[in-house]
Amino acid sequence: MTFSISAWFWSERFWLPENVSWSDLENPPPGVKYPQAGQTLYAIPLAVGVFLLRLLFERLVAKPCAHILHIQTGVSCRTQPSTVLEGFYQSKTCPDKRQIEGLSKQLDWDARKIQRWFHIRRNQDRPSLQTKFCESMWRFTFYLAILIYAIHYLWVSPWMWDTRQCWHNYPFQPMSPEQYNHYAAELAFYWSLMFSQFTDIKRKDFNIMFIHHMASITLITFSYANNMLRAGSLVMLVHDTSDIFLEAAKMANYAKYQRLCDGMFVVFSIIFFLTRLVIYPFWIIYSVLFESWEIIGPYRVWWVLNGLLLVLQILHIMWFYLITHIAVKAIFKGKVAKDDRSDIESSSDEETCSSHTSNLNGETHGR
């Protein structure tokens, strides 16, 4: 049973073009290496190593930097002790209007005071600015390092400048050590993000990011398994470029350098537009869809890979809508206060609570 499932999943007709077999890729000419599908499993233990490296980096590098920048370590305002409210909070963090009125009568407190108590109590459970700074600094460091590495070897690669080179003599294209290292680092990093997403800062776009990570892992794994390394390396390159400036803007925001934050956000917005909405669809997706069709023709996994590329493009459009929304607000407010795409640590409970309690104080609680 297990053998038949494995044979069905690794069917040559699904993964490879016509007249190509797994044995062709498993037995390359002397001095030539082709990627092997089983090597993608190495990314799982590597992801654990990446996660441990992150913990060391945050402790030994990011936290000292946060102290130098005087970034606060915790919540300055604490709630007034109350056994009744604390007990209620453990079961429901966002009471509705009727529940607040009931607690007000029980404790003989003003409804606004009850509301403020829950607001402050929720703030106590949120990660500190220092925690958020350390997370952003880790991501900034990784994106910067992997971008420099990718540019270093792709700059002299012919397919960087002529995407038709991605498909000449496909799939019998030798894998260089630089390509292997690039893929291994990116796949391990995304697997570590998948694991840590459930323990990291809870973001408003949690579901979108989960889909993004799953699509990225699947795309990297599939493109490695059938030796689409050249196109895959270009996809990873354009994705990492804008993320550097996003994390830089967030770090500047946490450190209270507002002008620097605004400047980094403008640069991020421009680069995001150019890389994700111009270069990615009209250069990379065009090559994978049309140039590969012309040179090698479509086959089954070809449709899957193109579908995943288009899923990422849809996510890019959704994120750019949020980025534009921030930019419009910044024009009127004079600064970039928050990043709706990746830095609003809100949950559905918080949003629900704000709508329930807005009738009591005439406004919702922002972050």
C-alpha cells in the first residue's frame, strides 16, 4: 500500500517532461550534479537549526542592540488587582457591553473603568516592543544575508539576464553548490517560519501568511525536485529584496526613529511594487508560463508550479492594497503609524471587543 502511494506520488509523468525519467537525473555525467527530490527532507532538521540560531541571535545580538536604542522591555502600565476581573479575563478577554455592565454592578465600578481594565490587561499579554524589535532584526539579518549571497552568484549567471536560459537543455541543467546552498537556506528558513508562526507575535494577516508560507515551501520543494532551480532562484530573489526594507522600517518604528521609519516605508513600497507587481509577473511568471511552454512544453507539475506562482501574485496584490491603505493614511496623519501587512498584532477577539465596547467610550481601541 505504502509502495503504491509512493509510486503514484513520484510518477515520472507528473514530475518530469516527456521522455525523461528519474534514472536520467539520478545518474548524471561525471562531474555533474542534479538535485535529488529526497534532499528536500534535509530542510526539516535544518529548520530546527535555523530556529535555534534565531534564539541565539535574538539573545546575543538583537537584545543588546535594543538596550542600546532604549527600546522598552515590557508594559509600563499595569492593571489594578482584581480577582473577579482576572477570573473573567481567563475565560474571555473581550467582554461585550452587557457583560461589562454586569461586572460594573458586581464591583461597583464605572463601566469605563471596567473597559479600561480589560484594555490594559490585554496590553500586558502583548509582546513588548523589544520582543518585536528582536524578531524584526532577525528577519532583516537573514533577508539581507541571503540577498547578498543570491546576487553574488546570480549576477554572473546567464539566466539572470536572459530568462530563456532557464529552459535551455531542461531538465539536464547541472546544479551548482551556490544554488544548493541558496535553496537549502530558503527552504529551512520558511519551514522555521511555519513552526514559529504559532508562537511568534500574532498578526492580523496570520491566515494570509500561513497560505504564503505553505505556497512558498511547496513551490521551493517542487521546483527543486524537478530541477527548476534557475527560475526558482529568481523567484526567491525578488521576494527577499523588498522584505529587507519592511523589517528596517519596523525596527526604526520600534526605536522611535519616525523619519527613518517613514523613509524606509517609502523605499519598501516602491521596491515592493517594482519587484512583486512588475518584475515578478512580467518577467518571471511570463518566462515560466510562456517561454517554458515554447521551449519544453507543459507537463503535469508545470501546471501546479504555475498555479502556485499565481497564488503568490494574488497575495502580492492583496498586500499592496494594504500598503496603499497605509500610505493614504500617512498622507493625512503625517507619519507611518503602523504596518497593516505585517505589524499589527491584532486578533479577531480584539477587533470584536473593540466593536462591542465602542458604544461605552465612543471610540475603539487601536494599537
